[in-house]
Amino acid sequence: MTPYEKNFDEVLSRIEAVRLRTNEHQIIKIVAASKYADADTIRAFYETGQRAFGENRVQDMKEKVAVLEDLPLEWHFIGRLQTNKINMLLDLDPELIQSCDSLKLAQEIDKRAAAKKKQQGILLQINSAREATKAGVDPDEAVETYLQIKASCPNLTPKGVMTIGAHTDDEKAIRKSFETTYAIFEQLQKEGAKYCSMGMSNDFELAIECGSNMLRLGSILFKGV
């Protein structure tokens, strides 16, 4: 068994244990956060069955997409998006831009997508822990912002929400940030929201308990490889 397979199997076992304990009908998608992985590593993970990969920087994604174009990979953008990188990102046809953190950014993406005659899926990033260092809309404004994006951005398809758990060792605070996001997701399901993207390598089990159906996992998958 390769290190890739070993890591993957361990993660899947942990996900399955939580899923069966909390909601066995929950289908959970893994996006491998490949920021520190080179193209060969991504190729090896593809061989284990992983298809969705998330990048934090547009330039890095562009380079990896080019090298790996022979594989049917699904790319997600999960980092903070600068306005001057929107065109480059749209040219890479990401499945989702998960880090749409404001109505203003959504409208900028929409404008560029219109010029390229593209339809782009996004997730609305919510600053559920209300941390000054984090991007994202305030939880109290999230539903309204989501509806404004739907109404004013015809070239975008909002598909749900994303959050980064509270930056703390206090499990109660992390849980609260996830529960806050999931409550917003529940309200938005009638508006077509499919994905509640929350949970990273250090808190994904807690995120699943709180209803996450999309995980962004990096170090736990790529350790030792």
C-alpha cells in the first residue's frame, strides 16, 4: 500500500465512523487541498480515486491544470481571490469558486463571466466566527447576500456556503461556528444550495457532526508523501 492509499484509507475510515454515528444518509465530498502537492502527487492521488482538488492560488492552479490536463480532474478554488486574477481563474473552468466572500466580489466575477459567456458555480464564504482576520460575509447578512447574488449575477450559480472553523483550540467555539453556518445553509436549501463546505484536516469530524457535506482536506491527506 502506498503512503497515498494509507492516508486516504485512514481519512475515509474516520469520515465513515462519524457519518454512521451522526447521519448515515449524509453523502460527503472530499476536496483535496493540494496547495503543497506537486503535479506528480496529485496524479498519484488520482490513482487512489480522488477527483476533486482545491487550490489557494490562481497561478498555482493554472500551472497544475496545464500539467494534468490529461486527467478528468475537478478543480475548486479555495483561497482568497484578488480581482486582478478573476479572468485567469475563469479560463481554468473551476467547478466551484468556494471563496466568494462578498456581493462586490460576486458581481466582479459575474461581469467577467458574462464577457467570457461562461456560467460559474460559487459558494458564499461566511465568516461564521466573526474573526477580523478572516474573509467572508457576516452570518447575519449571509442569507440576504446570497439572495442578492442570485438576483443580480445571472452568470453565477450559487451552490451553497463555505466557512473556515473558528481559529481556536476551544471545541465549543469551533462547533458554534459550524452550527451557525449550517443553520444558514438550511435556510438556503430552498434556494438551491447543495453544498455546505466546512471542515479541514484538524476539525473535519466536528464539521461532519454539524452537517458538513464537503470537506477541504490538505495536510492529513498529503502527510509523509
